[in-house]
Amino acid sequence: MLDDTDDIHPLFHGAPTSTEFKKLRKRIVRQTREAIEHYGMIERDARWLVCLSGGKDSYTLLAILYELKWRGLLPVDLLACNLDQGQPGFPATVLPKFLERMGVPHRIEYQDTYSIVVDKVPQGRTYCALCSRLRRGNLYRIAREEGCSAVVLGHHRDDILETFFMNLFHGSRLATMPPKLVNEEGDLFVYRPLSHVAEADCEKFAKSMNYPIIPCDLCGSQDGLQRQQVKQILDQWEKNSPGRRQKMFKALTNTRPSHLLDPKLFDFAGLTRDTAYSPEENPIPTLRDSTV
């Protein structure tokens, strides 16, 4: 699938030629394609707003979507978007220069949500909830202004797992980030094409491509975040039992409502038994005598 050719998008110019990187790239492309097809994300001739933070995940998302589009597997129009939230010291020129150099259509939007978050969130509390809510509202507005039908985010498999355990430990509910949803207003899809991709693969890919990573200094600088604590737990589980993350993720795709406890998902009260069953007519089979 990943043949050697010069006729490819600039996002992949200078890609390592090692077998290890080719396998990594092929795996991410395959897993992204699987998620897009499995969750029915493609609307032909649609326009997607691809949200970029400047982190490893969003760079990986952008590159892989262009890979699929270049190969004719993603028949949608892509518009990259970065929301500059006014964080002190944010390198505002990095993404515009990168996107211009790569020939990627884009929109850079400045909205000082940082001042609002710092003003509204009490001392000692984390910024994430309000920050994400303000960011999401602005991205929805931009998507509407640009005629996009979907807002596309770079959340990966590990984000989904961490959110599941945060809801379990702190929210008393079984829920996580879905790969596809409709916003509250009902006019936009929200997609997460990297839902099947491991965070470690995103990190390896972005570093191998030498993309200009921009750290999040707003929430990433705070100590004691619930997500950080959950991440440490998952890291330890993975260290003790390699592959456990993937097994837990697989479990999220294999739920059995009848074996949980939510009567809204399964009609426990309506369960009936077979009153016509007769033990005499249906005897329990006897085990063969092992001495025979």
C-alpha cells in the first residue's frame, strides 16, 4: 500500500525510509481507515474542519487524512483549523507557516479564551472543562461559517480509555468519547478518526516526521489532573501486563447490556422464563464414566 513514490503530499516529504517507520505508517493508515469505515464517517463531497492544536496527535491526524485522500479513499474536502486561545507565550506563527509550507488549506482563528478560563476557574481547580467547552463552541461556529458538516478531532485510543476510567472513577457512569456523534444543536458531526490508534504510535509518527510540536501550557502545566492520574494507572497496568490497553479498548466495542445493571439499556423487568420446560423431557446429560 505504501509504495515508494515522489508523487505524494508534502506532509510526507522527507519521511524515514526505514522498515520500522513504514510499518508504523501503514498501521496508522489502516486503523484510521477502519475507524472511518466502521463508524460511517464518510459523506461524499462533504467538508471537514480538521482541528489542529499543534500537538503530536493533531499532526498525525492531518497527515493520515491527507494520505487517505491522496489515495482516493477519503472523498471529502479538508480544511485545517487552529484556534489560538491567547495563551501567554503561544508560538502563533508556527502552525500558519507549517500549513502554508505544506500547501494545506487552513484557517487560523484568534479568540482569547485563556483570560476567561483564568478569570472564571477558582484557584486550585483545573481548567480543562471550561477551556474545552469554550474551544468547542468556537470550533462549531467556525465549521458553520466554513460550510463544514463535521468537526474532526485528534483523540486517539488512549484518550478514549482514559475518559472511560475518569467517568468510571469520578462520574459514576460507563461512558467515554465516542468516535462519532452529533452536537447538541444537531447540525454538525464530531468525528475522531484516530479512535483505534495508540498514543505511542502518534508520538512515534510525529517525532519521526519532525513536525513542529507545540505543547499545551494551559492545562498541561497543572499538577494533579484526574487525567494524569488515570494515565499513570493505565501505564502501570500496561507495564505489568503488556497489551492490556488494547484488551480494555476491545471491551468497549463488545458490551453486553444484559450483563450490566442499567434497566434503561436492558428490560430486566420484562424477562420471562420458559414455564413449559420439563426436566423429565429434557434430562441433564450424565458424564461418561471415566473408567469405561
